[in-house]
Amino acid sequence: MKCMEAKSLFSPYLDGALTGHQMRHLSGHIASCAECSRHYRGLRQTQQMIAGLGKKQAPPELALRLRVALSQEIAAGRQRNLNGMLVRFQDALNGIMVPATAGVVSAIIFFGLLIGVLAMPAPLRASNDVPTMLYTPPQLKDSQFSVGLGGNVNADAVVVEAYVDANGRIQDYRILSGPKDARDYVPELENMLIFTEFHPATAFGRPTSGKTVLSFSMVNVKG
């Protein structure tokens, strides 16, 4: 046995991995070759020193680290597989949808133009009217006297424009029309207005001040 061949068998020999025939030939060579014998003794001493160190205890957190690393690797593998599937699905979908999308977009544009022409609003006209759903005038609620809201007014009626606050009470008034002696009715007229209540005007559903026209058909002046 040559020295080169013998040296290549030292490690398997120390591990007991040689056949009986190889072990006999190697043992004979080591006994007859001083250089190989010295080399073999150095390897065997090294092996004995390492074996004398004993087994080192694994750190307590090693198992946790291994489980975390394994979980991360599994999750990363699943994510890579999912991303690959999504890319393949998107590529296939793009190949199918491009022609269909072009047709759908053309149809949408056509119908949008058609609806725009048919549904074109009429020209807007300026108006000073207040929408009835946004504003409602004051409404007569209660009065101890014969009072009417505008409407039919006879020659003896006193027509008054009253200013009603958000609580339904008259804050001010002015006489619009009446008999020639209408000014003589002012004290009694004011007394009537004090005891007249209204549902206040509303703006956007909330009480607010407003104006209303009243007609007093039966005003008697004492004295």
C-alpha cells in the first residue's frame, strides 16, 4: 500500500468505516512506515481531544428560533407560489379581457353620448320664487277674534301686514288698507294682535321669522 492511499484511509479508519481487508493492509503499512505512523497518531490524538470535550448543550431558544425560521420559510414559499399563480392568472385574464374590454368601452362611450343628448336639460330660467319645500310662511294658530289670512276682504275689513317671530308671536305690523277711520281702531287692533298666535314660518324645516297678511272683519271701537 502506498503512503498516499494510506493517508486517504486514515479518517474512515478512525471512524471504523473500512472493510476488514482494508484495515489489515492499512495496519501493516502504519507499522512499517514511520511517516504515516506519525501522521496517524496525530489524527487519533485530535479525535480523542474532540471526543473529550463532550456534547455541548443547545441554547434554550434554539428550538424556538428553528420553528420561527421554518414557519417563515413555509410562509415565504406559499407567498411565492401564490404570487406565481396570480401572475399566471392575470396574464391569462389579460389575454381574454383585452378584446372584450375594448368592446365594452366603446359601448359605454356610445350610450353615454346618446343619454347625454336625450337627457339634456331644458334652459334654466331665473326665478325669485322661494321653493315651497324650503320655506313655508306663518300659519294662523289661534285667535279670540274674527281674523282671516288675506283672501276675501270686505270694505269694512282692516288689512294688516304682520311680522311674526320664530316663536309665533307678532313683533310688529303695518296697516295696508281699511276704512277711513282705520286709525281709530289701532288700540283694539293691537289688543287683537297680542292674543293672536301663529305657527312660525319655517326655512329648511327650522322655525324662522316671516311676514303674513291678516284681515280683521269685525273691529268695534268703544266710546
